[in-house]
Amino acid sequence: MAEHVIIGNGVAGIKAAETIREDDGDCKITMVEDEVYPFYYRPQLPRFVSGEIDEGRLWGKKKGFYEKNNITLHLGKKVTRINSDRNEIILEDETTINYDSLLIAAGGSIKKRRYPGSELNGDIVELKTIDDAKNIREKIKSAKSAVVIGEDFLTLSLTDALHSSGLEVTYLMPGDRLWPEIMDKDASSILELKLKEKGIKIKHKTDIKELVIKNKTVQGVITTNDELINCQILGIVDKLQPNMGFLNGSGVNTGNGILVNDKMLTNVDNIYAAGDVAQLLTTIHNEIPKINIRWLKAWKQGQVAGSNMTGNEAEYDDIACISSTQICGIDLISIGVSNPLDEGYKIMRGDYPHPEIDVYKKLVLKNGTVVGALFVGNVLEAREIVKVIKNKMDYSEIDETLLKQMFDLNYRISPFHGFLCPVCKLDLPISPDAKVGDKITCPACGIELKITERMLK
């Protein structure tokens, strides 16, 4: 009987476990997780912080799921090393677990920014885990304002949570735009405008000079522009770093993350990696970040890894690498090379940006072929553009109706939109028996939705 071990109980790990069990009803599955909770939906944490949903809505899998699927679950356990020559992992308490195949889906941790006074970690928050969310919920009870610093989706997620909780939020942006890895200045300006309309203050090219501390608590910050901003909550967010310190001496090759091929296999023939910790060896274009962390991507990588661990030949398609999220109700999707850094690319964006329209859409071409796209505020055509990029279509081959719907502001809406989850952008299947008003839950991110008439078209 095969023994499969999974380090991590997040979306990549849980999807791998489901896939393994579907393929092999008799094998042994063991999961090790350093948090003390069963699988929960991280994309729902901002809604939990703001009180929009209760804790019960966070749980993606309750303990009964593991029992039903004969999965041995070790919660609150840390892996300290891997002996690949002996096919074993060692936990912090020196427990040894043997495996025939191993999946590393240990996720990532937020890198810490340091400022004078930031050793008072109790007053500095981040939003990565359910414990982080519970900590913030407690702190907002006695807070009126918050300052958040950072640039990518983790910062945006924290900003969303604090703002939705009723706090006055000031967003300090070290650079000149939001999420610079995927967004150009015009796209960032559209998103910034939407955030400002909701009451969020944004300050460009601004960092923290020092913290203002009184009675051992944060009272505010002094910026690099020598401005004093009062706050009772301070969110400091940096890049997400893969959790892979336990790999020292394992023989597993790493770079910015654990190096894997399109089967999610490392250089060791029975060790796989997926999700935030995985770094694909190659991408179709160098401008696509090799570690491109999003929930849906981890879900799909876990599925591929789990399938291959049981002897299949599944491959992960990174040609149309997708980052997707929803911030303060604003949809955002980046596909492929959305913000090229090198020359040789052509940008198609029709009537965008438009001073009266808070929507932004663009296609990125190289030698006439569509290699990337970006959608802000309206993502109706994203599913069709994913197909275009995956099929390596020339711009001239794209359906004219699709292009008009994207770029002509006066063109009518056509039936190209399909139905994507508003949070993670998974292409959601709708049952033929579904009726208006029925509820469905996205299997990837956990958001609960009501079926509308448009979804059934």
C-alpha cells in the first residue's frame, strides 16, 4: 500500500489529498500542518475580519472530511528536516514519518519589514492566517484609524479588511503604483481611484521613517516626508517568502522557491512541490514571475501534483499564468505577461484609460501573438482571453465581437462572459438543474453565491 505524505494543509495540499484519494481508494495519506486548524478559505479572511461572515463560513474542510477520506492529519506540527535518501520527514518533536511520495505544499510567510520601534510586534498586524484575522478583529474594537504599507495583493487584502471594518485607512505606497509586478501606472490609477472613492487615503513614494510609540503601544507613524499620521493599528506587509527552511540537506533544489517542472516534480524523483512554495523551472516568457502566488493557481498545482503522485502523467499549464483577486469589490485579473519590462511588446487597449470610465482592459502582444492581458473593474472577457493566450493566437485571429466588447465603450454586451467566481476567478460549473436563488459555493476559495438569471444563460 502506497504511503503519500503532504506537508501543508492549505489549498494546494488539500486539493492534492482529494485527488490522490479519488485515484487510489486504498493508499495511506498523511498530512502535516503547523497551524492548529483544518483547511480553511484564506481568501475569505478579509470578510471574516470585517464581520461580513462568521468563523463557521471559513471552514473548507472540517475534521470529518479527513476521517471520511482516511487521512491522518497532524495539526500544530512543524517539519524540521527531510531525509530524501531514507524517504522520511522529521517533525520538531523528532517524530519520523515515512513516505513513498512526498508533496511539499508548506505555503509562505510574510517577510518582515523593520523600522525603529517595530520590535513592538503586538501592535503591528498582517493578514495571512486565521490567527492573524482573530488578532485584527480584537484590535479594531478599540481603534479608529490604521496605516498600511506595502504594494502587492497581500497589502491590498489587509487594506480591504481594515477599511471594511469601519476604520479610517491610510495606504503608504513605497513606489509609484499598486502591485507593480502586474500593473502599469494607468491600471493602478484606475484601482487607486476606486479605493479613494471608498475613503482610503493613498500616499505615493512614501515609506515609514519611524513609529510613534506611547505607553508601549503604536500611536502613529512619521513618514519619510516627515508627516505625522495617527493610527492605532499598523499593517506592515512585505513579499511572501516560501517556507522551505527545513529543506537544508535534503538534496531538493531551490531558487526563489522549490524548483519544479510542469509535473510539479522536483529534482528528487518522488518529491513534489505546489502552491506558494513552488517555483516553475521555466515560463513561456521571462517577464512572468516564476513564483506567481494566487489561490486558484495553488489549487490547480495541487491537483496536478496529487494526480502524478498516484502514477498519472498530468501537466500544469503555466502558459496563461493568472493572478486574480477582488479588492473592496473591485475585480482584478492579470493573465500572462500583463506588464512587460522588456522592449518588443505592443499594447492594445482601445479606449482605455477613459476619464469617465473606471474600467481598464489591455492586451499585450509579442510578434503579433497575444501573450498577456490585464482587466481592472470589469473582467467579462477574461475567460475567452485565457483561451486565446493558451492557444497562442495571433491578434488578427481573435473574434471581432470579443475585441469590440473589450475595447469599444459603445458596443453592446455580448454573451462572451461565461461565469467566473468573483473572488478567485475559477470557471464555475452551474448544474443544469440550478434555479435562480439557489446557492453555490466556489470549491476553490469558498465564497457563497446566489444563482442569478445571468448565470443560467
